[in-house]
Amino acid sequence: MNDLEPNGGRVVSGDFTQEWNSERARTAERTVMRLNGIAAADGSGGSGTFASTPAEKKAAANTIERELEPNTKKATEHADECTDTAVKGFEGWDASVGLKKVADTWDQQVKVLMGRLGSEKGSLRGASGLFVQNDLGTGDGFRPLGARSKLNGL
């Protein structure tokens, strides 16, 4: 019996290096790597794009800051003025107490809404920076150790 025999399409050998190289070559032929997206249901791969660009995120954050927050605050102040007038007009009646309770609930809901708008604005502004940091970290992971060292070339 010789050292090499066909064995279900695999090479059997006493030489580990030869067998290792053979297996690596076979695996490389079957392996395809995609770094630009995830596979779609049909197996065609992803588009490689985000749902929005950094410019779109910035525009959305600016809309929150320049339109939604100030307009919400203005509408709230107007509603508070009208409700305060109605509460005073119904003073001594149960309707006054009810309007005051509704106004307090409204103010709490507006506070939550304003907090949410501020949070969304901050998240939109921070998202692009996080993507850049993640990309840089991933890139560093692919560089050889010597390329990352500040001691290189000293």
C-alpha cells in the first residue's frame, strides 16, 4: 500500500503539510466572503447601503431642533394660556378642578415628548460618529500587529 490513496475524494497522507494544503485549497474553492451586506432571502446579498446617509441624519436632527422643538413649545405655551384662562373662568366649579387635572397631565406628556425629541436629535447626530468609530476599529483589527505599533520604525 502506498502513502497516498483516494479516500472519498480526499488525499490520505502521512505528510500533514500536504494534507493541510489540500484541505485549505478545497475550502477556499467553496468559500465566498461578502463584506458589503447580508444575504437576502433569495441569496443575492444585501445592497451594502444604510437606510440613510449622514447628511440625512443631520437634516433630520436639524428639523427636530429648528422646527419640532420650538413649535411644540409654542403650541404648549398657547394651550397652557388657554387652559389657565378656562380654569379661572370655571373657578368654584368641578369643571375647574377637572381642567386643572387635564392641564397637569398634558404638561407631563409634553415634558416626555420634549425629552424624546431631544433624545432622537442627539441619537441622529451621534450615529454617524459611531459608524465612523466602528469602521476605524474594524479596520484596525485587519491590520497586522506591526502596522498598529507606534514603535515601528524606531
